[in-house]
Amino acid sequence: MSLNDRAWETLFDRYEILNEVNEKGFYEISAKAIKEEREPRLMAKFDHSSNLPQPFKKNGLSILPISRSSYVIGEFDVYKKVTYNQKLKPIQVDFPSNLTTIEPTNLYSESATLHCASATGMIDYILGEDAVQTISGRMSSKHFDFNIKTRSGIERNVSIKNAQVEIDGGYESDSSFMIVEAKKESVDDFLVRQLYYPFRLWQEQTYKNVKPVFFTHSNDIFSFFIYEFTNPNNYNSLKLIEQKDFVISHEEIELEDILEVLDKTKTIKEPEIPFPQADSFPRIIDLLGLLMENDLTKEYITINYDFDERQTNYYTTAAMYLGLIDRVEQRNGAKRIVTFRLSNKGKVIMRYPLKQKYIALASCIIEHEAFKRVLIEYLQCGHPPEREKVVEIMLECELFNVGSESTYFRRASTVTRWVDWILDLPNIY
């Protein structure tokens, strides 16, 4: 269990939170009560449903701030699922040649990606007008009420009084004001509150059309999900209008590039690291991007990004298998702390221009014999090899610590998905 899991278990027992939720439908808890165990800023901000502590997940609960010093816990439907349109071809935009303080190969923070989106005209394109950034940071929500749906389907009324609001970017044009919530990785869902509270605040402050937008920067793709609240008084009325994807102009990747790297990459001895069980290669790249800013502990990755604990284990191990991150153990008294950091190889690759970066990452995969042979099989047959064929190849490659045949079958999914990612590069970039 994580520190948050343990702390919330204690609070649930101490204040009989579950009993009161079952009786009243909600439980109000003060920041002071939460602080008896841990800082509220660590205990009450869960940007994705995967971040929720075990007592919340187990009982279908979530938490919302209702003031600067109190929160409400209930069976509230607070998250919105994100579905990426994989068939959407990103719009290419030019990076201004006169800018020296933003590097398109070094966009590894939310603020940097938003500044880049503004400087390259993406924000203007979405609004259909010239826009300027006018706000960002923390502010007070003021007072408002809203209805929110519960897991059982009924609606409850919630009152907000001067809760803290944080906006990653606010952009104003002649007719609109766009509020942006930004993430530096692809996600499965997001916390609607991060758009709804700012929307309610600024709807009262401006006569212009307030546009709530959720934004992710993942694998060099800038994805904007443009929403509207069809009923401003209803938290769950968020409706997707459209998705717009952008990418900074670059040298395109072609099939010939894949064939060339396949020909030039030499296979290496299998590392004594568990064979990958992480089907989404783009999520590995997201993890590498997060580590460009800071070394991160396993708990920090799990709590702050859209990874559950199991996924954190799978994806950090997969990146270690490729030689792109290192696992560092440190001791703080009797406590052992595990930290992950980019390897020198990982740092170099993540600084490359777009085409060179993805070709280098493909090479990191292909230098492992099982992946290389499956890729060759795919190209020779003109279609993905059957799972049995993939397993046959894997069995011949002397993989480290893969025991039973059923384990080979499970790991074969990762091999197939990574090979698909390599072959799909010319379609994406």
C-alpha cells in the first residue's frame, strides 16, 4: 500500500467515513483532519481515477474541494474518459525561427508545451482568431452551486465557497476565452473539476464565450480536446465538440527509414531484466519525457501521473530493458527509496529532433533479437504474424526469466504491439 492508501485507511476508520457516506450520501472532511495523517495537497488531488487511494477505489468514492479548508467525499462521478482519435492526422505547424528561449526538442514541461502551442499558432487556429495568454496559476473560485451525478445515478447538490482553482493557461481572443488544463502524457481520463471550477469562475467574469479545453502533449503530438458544458450548473454536462492534433513541422519518417534501421541495427545479448510486459510503447516515451525534468520515485509516478502501481512497475521495467532508464536505490535511515532516472543513452535520444528520436527508439527495440525477428517476419509475410509464431520466435531467443509457455503468450502481446508501433511511424510522422 502507498502512503496515501495507509493514511486514508486510517482516516476512514477514525471518522467512520464510509458509514456516513452510506447514510447521508457524502462526508465533509476538513483539511485539518486530513493533515493529521499527511499534507492535504498530497492527500486530496487525484487528477486521474487511477490515482485514487484504495479506500476510494474499493468503495466507488471520490473527493472534491468545497473551500480552501474542506472537502466532500461521495460516490461522485468526477472523471471524464479520454478517447484519442488514432486516425486523426496531426496538422503540421512551423516553429518560429526567431525564437531562442523555447526549443522544440525540449518540451518536457506543461508550461513549455503550452508556450510552444501559443507561439506556433495552435491556440489561434483552435479559436479561429488571434489570441493572447491573459491568465495562469492559482486563484479563488468564489461562490457557486452545482449538481453532480453519483455512481447510483442520482444527482446531488454541492456548494463551493472560495475553493482553490488552478489554470494552466487562459487565452483570450475577440469573442472567446479558452481555459486549458494540460498534461504532459497521454491519459485514460481526467478530473473534470480542473475545467469546471475555472469555467464557473470565469463565466461570471467575462461576457465572452468560455471554452474549456483539455490538452495533452504525448509523443510530440499536441492534442486539444475542445469541450462545452451544455448545462453550466451541471458538473457532468461536459460534451466533446472536437479533437485537434498538431505536430511541429519535421522531416517525415518513411518505410525506407525503418528498413534501413532494421538493416543497420545489430542484436545485443538479452539483459538480465524481466522481459517487457508493457503493451503501449507511446506510454514508455511519455515516461521518458517525464524523467527529462526530474528523477522520480515509483510512488511519485503512480500518484501524479496516469499510471497505477502495476503499470508503473511494467513501464519502468520495460524502459530499463531498453537501456533508457536506470533504477537507483537510496537509503533514508532505515527506509529504502527507489528512484528512476534517464540513462545517458535515454538523455541523448530524448534530445534528438523528432525523426532521429523515433528512429533511435525503434533501434533500441530492434537490437533485441525477438523483436527484430518478429519485425522481419511481419515484413516478409505482409501481415502481423500469428501469436503462436511470435511465441515460437521468443522461445528460440533465450529470454531472461520467462518460464512457462503461458507467460510467453502474455509477453507476445508486447512484442506484437511494439512492432506495430515501429511500422506505424510513417503513418503518424
